[in-house]
Amino acid sequence: MKKFYTLPFKRLTSSFELDCVHDPIFLAGRYLKFSRTLSQTAWIIEGERKLSTSIEEIMGNCLKKELGATEFIFTSSGREDIDVKCLGKGRPFTLEFMEPKRTIFDSQELKNFQKIINESTDEMAVKDLQYITREETRLMRESPENKTKSYSALCYCYSKLDSDDIEKLNSLKRVDLLQQTPIRVLHRRTVMTRARYITDISADLIDDHHFRIKMTTQAGTYVKEFVHGDLGRTEPSLCTILGKECDILELDVESVNCDFPPEINNDD
């Protein structure tokens, strides 16, 4: 032994740092939006914040605190304009949380998380909050061209309306549209012409100039432009169908027709 080793052995000491982090975890649910002054994500223009908060921040910051995560990533099935409500069953979303300290929780805790969010604001609400895997997040992104959404729009007509106008709208079974990129989003969207369709149209006369129209649209349809025509960039529009100038006063998303995430009974 002494031939090969020096005895006694010399002890060596060393120090090192070890950081342990957990893989991200994913939550999914649906949100409802009751305000016409709340944006989906932070509204920042040229480095200036326009609104104090957003749907993304209300949900994400509440859950980030509960899970002890360092950051989060919000994804949703489409988005509505700031002045549009999202009602019905709500819009599907996912939240990815980085380096969470908590990764195991039961259905009651998820219900409590949901309650914390819903009690923090009256501008929005969350439902069907649930744990999902990374693989399940793709279900929300699959085949967007096959998804549909249902809307209700309060409209104004500059000319006097009558029952024949409303009957003309109610007789429509399907309307195939060609929509050029709307003027209002030209600064952030690719300039192109999109083919979209609208079905299940029903209209009700309110008075001589106001009417409400409900419809189901292919995902990606610009509903406001279908009403006023966007200076001829959407064909046909309610203006060309009725032969009268129309505009939209209020728009509500009544349904995002998507099976993900599954509906669960965890509402208050």
C-alpha cells in the first residue's frame, strides 16, 4: 500500500453552490371580461403604459404569488378589443409558471386560487381553473381555422330602418367575406386579404335606427369591419347588404366555441 500511496491521506476540501429549480407548471381556464376599459395584456405604446393593469396581469400576478413562481407566460385562444366584453363560458387561456415553489395542489386549492382572482376585481372573472400538462397546451392552438365564435353587436343605422331590413338580415344563412387587413390594425398586422365566413345570423329591431345582430363567425373574422365595411375593405358588409350606412356601438363575445379546457364544477 505504501508503495503506491502516501499515508495518511491528505484531506481535500472544496465548496460549491447548487441551485435546484422545478420545471414549469401549467394552469388553464377561461376568463370572462365585464369591462370595456380593460385590455387583455399590458397596453404599452412607445414605452408608455396606458392602463394600470390587464387581464393577464390580474390573473398571473395573483397565481404567481400563490405558487411562489419567478415569472409567468400567458397565452389565450384569440383576444378581444379593449372595448369588447367577453361573456358566456369565457375565453380559454393557459398560464405557464417558471420555477414554482409549489407544484402540488388539490381541486379545493385550485378553487381557492380562482376565488382569490375573482375577489380581487369586478372587471373580470375566471372559471374552470385546472392543472394541465405541457402537452395539453397544444390543444388550445390546434386547427384555429376550424374554431368559431359567437357575437352580439349593437348597431346604428344612419338611415331609418324598417322590418324589411331586419328580415333581409334574418334570411341570410351564410355570408362569405373577403377582408383586407383593417385600417385600425395596419400598423401591427400583415397586409393581406382573408377569406372568412359568418353563419347563424339573427337580427332584432330596437327602434328606427338601432338594431342588434347576433352571429357565429369563423375565428379571425373582423366583426366590427363586417358591420361598417371599413371603407370598402370588407366585402360584403352590413352596409352593402342593407344599402344603408351602419356602424357598431357595442360588441360582446358570447361564446368561444372550443372544447379546451374541459368545463369543471369548481365555481363559487
